[in-house]
Amino acid sequence: MSANGRVRKTWMGYRRPDGQVGARNHLLLLSGTLYANCVVDRLNDMILGTVAITHPLGRCQVAPDLRLTRRTLSGHGLNPNCGGVIVIDHHRETGCTAEDLAHDIAKSGKPVEVINIRESGGAIEATGKGMRMALEMQRKISGQVREEVPVSELIYGLNCGTSDTTSGISSNKAVGICSDMVIDQGGRSILAETTEMLGGEQVLAGRAATKEIADRIWFITKRMEERALASGEDIRGSQPTGDNILGGLSSIEEKSLGAIQKAGTKTIVGVVDYADAIGKQSGLWIMDTPGHGGESITGIAAAGSQILTFSTGGGHTINHPLMVTIRLSGNRTSFEKMKDTMEVDVSDIFQGTSIEEAGLRLYNELLTTASGMLTKCEILKENNAFAIHRIGISI
């Protein structure tokens, strides 16, 4: 609530040409392939206000994986947190060229340019070209100012990691309250991590808006378990993870029932594949992602989420380079040990603070951060969580 006791209904963001609203106004330097990473990193070091996205993919992938890589990279260029994009490629990979990515991103109406290292005459010439291009684009987008927008413009990402016995009864509960508040204001939330729905899928399916959505929830959880079994191992051999077990979680079912508390109480209005854009309908959306934190939140960012809360029992440094990432914990010891990379402590739930009050505190943190307050990991440049999910083998 605000000082006068009412729930905040607006935040301050950057309105984009396609109507989306950004919580940040970054110039995105987007690598098309592994072999463009060095030029991207060099430009990021030289130009103020840029965010670099680099990765090891973009070549020698089976067709479904290459399509997924393109969708993920294009989704980041389309994310409203960037005001302009420069795509950098080393040569040309059919199906995921810099031109392909720029074509996808240009639909948003934001400025987008392409640099090809080979066609530029090599890395030094490409770097010089990139500096001039970034100089002009940064001047152009830096003049944009924030404006007041309704909470309905927010896409709120939900994720957790290094969970322990406090997670499902404190921090994840607070996230669920916060998600409900965003949706009550007409916003949208995205719940991911399909592996952490196993054992709780019946609860989620019971909240689906339609039978088709419920069937889809059952399908993605079954497919995730079958994919793990196809590797020759039961998923229960790696979930819960070692840090979860150290935190007191005994089974995947116990972990899942705690993890889905992030989903709050609202109706599930859709299920999408990894890195797919969600629909316009207000409500809770599910994205089919693995439990791996980097891959999961990368998929959420590709869907257009401006901001995410990462609930953690044991403590975490995770931070997506483009999507603002707020970390919270209900474990006081973990918060104290990791307080230089965590924002919100809800451990007072165990001293009598209500879940509702903790959720409201997180909601206010969410809107204040979306409006421009930097997270600790943003200040520290801890951009350590970009990882594209893979389907098949390298070829």
C-alpha cells in the first residue's frame, strides 16, 4: 500500500512504439552466435548504458534447437526493457542470421541495426563500426523519459532456486500474494519450472480456466518426466538438488508443492512453450521450462517479462542481464549471509508478520524497482543468468 493506505496502481516506465512498457531503457548488444561474443563484450565495455547478451549457440544445431535459439534471442530483442538493439554476427547461419533476428525485432518499432564481422572486414573494423552505431543509437534512446503507467502493463516473472524448508511457507507464499495483487490490477504473471510442478500438477490443473489448459498442464509435466527417463535416469535422481536436500527437502513432491506457492490463487489462463510470448489476457500463465534457473528465467525474459522475483531459501546471486531480477528469502540466516545480493527479507513471517503483509511489501518493492530503483546485482554488474534451453544434440 502507499502512504495513504491504498494499493499502488501505477509505476513509471518507458512506453515503446508497439505499446509495451519497459522497466529499463537499455541498448541491447545481442550476439547472434558464439563467434561474435568477443566483439559484443568489447563494445559493452566501451559504451555506457549497454547490456550484452552472449551465448555458445547459433551454429551446428538441429533444426528445432536452432529455431528455439532464434525465438529466444529475438524475444530478448523484443523485450520492452531495451530501447534499441544492435545484433552482431560473425558470418551467416541459415535460419538464425543477424538479419533474421533484426527482422523479428524490427516488428516492435524500436531501432535495430546489424553488424556482420566478416563483411565489416574483421573484428577490429566491426568493433569500430559498432562503436559509432552504438554512440548514435544510445544518444537517440537516452532522451526517452519515464511516464506513469498502470500495473496492467506489467508482466511479472516468478521463479525460485536453492529452495529449503522455509521456501514453500514463507518467500514463495509472499510471491504468490504479490502475483495475485499484480493480476488484480490487470497484469500478468508467468510461472515456469515444469520439473518443479511434478507432484503438484493436479493442484495447478484444478485452477485452469478450461479443460484444454488443464490437459496441457498434465501434458507438459508428463513430457518432462518422460524426457528425463529417456536419459536413463529417474528425475528423482537429480531433483531435489543437492542444495535442496541440504535445506531439508526430502522429495520432488515436497519441493513442487512448495514451489507452486509462487502461483498464488488466480486462474491459469494459458500454457506456452519455452520462450514463447504469452497472450494479452490478464491472469497467471505457465511456461514449459526446465528447473535450471538460468534457462528458466531466460525463457521468461524472452516472453516479454520486465521484472522477476527469485525466491531462495539458501541464498542466490542469480541476475538476468535484461530482465530486472529481485531476490528474496524467508531464511534469515541465508539473507544475512547473502545480503549484498538480495533485496527482500520476509523471514519476519516466522515472528508473526502475516503472509499478506510480506506479500504487500514485496509488491511495493516490485513497483519501486520497476520504476527505476536498481537491484543490488544490477549495481554489482552480476549479469550471470542467460542460458538458452536445448532440445537435441549439436551437429
